[in-house]
Amino acid sequence: MIIDTNNIFSMKEANQNFSKITRYIDSNGKVIIYKHNKPKYIIIPYDEHEKKMINKEK
């Protein structure tokens, strides 16, 4: 798996700079939030989530 290190943020940075995270998501599609040096969360735009749910139903 290829991981784009530009879309990785720490939990601390996400908490302190949430608007920065959302701007990054708007421009690049998703971010991965790390907690204790391990990937914990993926944040994606809502419309991308909706597309995946619609495709899953088919």
C-alpha cells in the first residue's frame, strides 16, 4: 500500500488546527489522523462517503 505522507496529521495537530485539516480535505480528498504513532482515523468528504454507500448497495 502506498501512503501519501502529506495527508497524515497527528491527533494533536487535528485538535489544534481543525480548519487546516478541513481545507486539506477539500483540496486533497482525505486525511489520516495518527494517535500514539499509529493510524487511528480517516476523514473523507461526506459526498465521497455517500458515493461509496450508494455503490455498496448495488
